[in-house]
Amino acid sequence: MVGRFKRLRTAVPLLALLLALTACQVDIEVGIGFNEDGSGVVTVDVALDEQAMDLAPDITSRLLTEDIEDPASGWSYNEPRIDDQGRTSFSASKPFSSTEQLESVLSEIFISDDVFRDFTFERDTSFAQTDYRVTGVVDLSGGLDLVTDPELTARLGGEPFGERTANLAGALEAVTVRLVLDLPVGPEKEEVLQLGQGAQRITLTGQDESGAAVTLRWVAWAAFALVGLSILIAVAGYLLERRARDRSIDPTFTQDSLARTTGSAPAPPPQRRLRVVVLNPLGVLYEPADDPAELLASFAAERGLEPDDEEVQQLHNQAILGRITPAELWSGIGLDGDPAELTEEFLSQYTVRSGARDFVAEMVRRELPVACLTNDVSSWSTALRERLEIDGVDTWIVSSDVGVCMPAPGIYEALRRTTSVPYEHALLVDVGVEHLDAAQALGMSTALLADARPEDGEAPGHALVTSFSDFFRRRPRS
């Protein structure tokens, strides 16, 4: 047979002869290694025990047939080696480029073309992974006919080796055929078969996940999760904002008027024990006490602008909520120049209110914590603290830091959580009635710091003080 491995016509009958004459053990391993494109290499390894080698010392030269040594056959022969069981191993390999060529190569191993058949190789690539699948049929039912020469059998009267087939049953058990499949990924698969065994379907699958694709898949899942989370946050924010609007306090309402509108008497006040004094620094610790937005409008007017008061108020609201920077505030008002210099000049008009430092010092002496709650730009609040230096304030809650400003309930809740003091044990001192109304509705004690006592008939609904000394005056006995 020209240009082929002669289906081991020289080697296989020799092995069969050894089996017939002795109790030799022969292992035939057929390995099929696949590449990603379905090509690969077939490797045939024949292992003989010492008894077989003693009986046929020239088997090495007999296995080196003319076709094996011929480069045109495509087979590459490896030098014999001794394995870990003391057996002598002979191996040869031949590449293939497709499953069709694979079956052609496999048909060269045994006498019959039907031993290896119906082999398929499938490669399915999808996002983030590649799936491999190989199937085939191995049929050793031909038994000794697979390792005997038909011409020799005919000369021996139709019986292999001149012996009846029934007398050669032990020879079948002496031959082990191992099929080893190896895909581009995953562990290899080994099937151990015996001569005479019927057709067996062999299947091996493997899966390869691309590292970059897996990363992209996780990024995609993370993006979907973030979208879902952002929707939940948006819904929660909407509900909280609506709840805050529902709880917003009308500045004209006091607790008494609120009780009258609901037709019920106010609940008796809880037992109070003062545990923190809360001050609005803008107006209480610092002067002037005017609305900062009005001061901004005046500041711009002094520099030759004609600012729109409502627009300035809106810009100031955005700034104290932390939504725009001081530079964007000055630009929105229409003032050009260095934002830091404009800020320093604007804040320079603030001074410490008379008695403020002494009041805070007295609270410290009495071991009563002092907190500041303010609608302000964070950097402006810090600059005023550093310049005006009032020691003894334990906690600062600044609207631009928490994203909510008075009289919304959220900023009072931030104060409560930071100080861990319930509303009923806190006193708020402020110059803004609307701030005090909201605090009072939550249960805080309140005091309005005013420049003068109100005229007859006017009642702010809060304790009224015109100076810090009013906090320490003895009340007349009733």
C-alpha cells in the first residue's frame, strides 16, 4: 500500500503473533488532540511488556516500516522509551486538518476502516464564551480480525495463526485500547476499551470563557444594577421630597393655630431636659442678621449692578444647597473678578454679635453642648469660623454639606442624628420665625432673637429674647 501507514500491516500482525504465542500484555493508546479550528494530531502509542520484548527483540526494526520512515506518509516516529511500568513504548503521530481527514488518519491504524467513524467537531462561539464538542464511534467488535493480516489468515485455512478463534479468547483480553480525546480547553477524556467490544459512542465537551468578555459581561450586569439602583434612589428621593413638602410648615402657623385648624387641643408637652443648645450663626453669632440673599443683592448693587432680587434669591438657594459653586454664584449674579476675592470681601461685613462669645463660653462652663445649624455655603461657613474665632461649638450642620436647608425637616433630622439628642431635649435660637416654626413642630424648644420687643398684639409664638443676657435673667416669682 503506497503512501500510507499500511494500517500497521507489518506491526499489527506481529503484535497478534505475540498474543497468540504467549500471555503478553499489549496496550494500544490512540490520542486525538484538537486545536481551536478543528485541526489536530493523532498519536498512536503501543506498549509491550518485557515478555513480549524478549520474544521479539527485533520488533523495533520491524515496527520501523518503510512507510513510517517515508516523510510522504505524514507519520512521525518517536524513539522507543521505557514507561513507569517497565514496558517498552513505541509511538507515531500524524496531523490532520479536518474531521474528514481525521477519519482518514484513524483508518490507517487498524485493518478495518470501521473502527473509528462518524467523528464530528463543533465550535460554538457566543458572548463571553466558546463551547467545543467532539463526538465519534469506536467499534472494536471485529476482535482479532483487527490485528491479523487477511492474506495470512487465508493461507492458514481461515483461522488466525492457524488456531481456532475459540482457542484465542484470552488473546482478546490481553489487548487494551485506550482512546484519549483532548480539546483546546478543559481536561482530556480517556476511554478504555477491549478488542471484541461493540460500538461505543464517545462524546467530549469543553467551554472557554474569555477574560475580557467575562469582564465586559460583569460590567454590563453592574451597569444594569446601577440603572436599577438609580431608579430606586430616584423614587425614594421623590417620595421623601413629597413627604417633606407635606410636612413643611406654613410660616404664619404656630402650634396653637395648627391645633385650632385640626380641631383638637395640642398634646401635653413631654418632660424636657435641655441637652443641647442650637444656634443659627447667621444672625445669632454673627451680624448683620439680614437675609444673606438680600446682602448679596446689596453687595452687587454697590458695584454698579442692578440685580434682580428674585434671581439672586434663586442663585443663593442653589449655592446653600451645594448645587453650584461660589464661582458660579458670583458669575450668575454678574460679578466678574476673582471668586475668592469677592467671597472674602462679601464675608468681611460680618462681625461677632455682642455677647456671643461669652454666651458660648457660659454654655461650655455649664457643660451644655452647643451646635450650629445654618443655611450657608460650606466654604463660606468655614471662612467665617476661622476669621471670627468663636470657640466652644461642638457640632456644625451646614446646609450645603447635607443638601437640605431650613425649614425643611431633613436638616433638623441631620442635627438630631449627629448629636444623638431627641428634639424635645434641644433648644433652637434663631432670627428666622419660619425656621423656629418648623423646629417647634418637630418638638424642639425655640427662642427668637430679635432686635426689639414686638408691639402690642404681636406674638411670634416663641420665647423672645433681645440679647444673650435674657437667657440668664431670673424669672419673677408668680
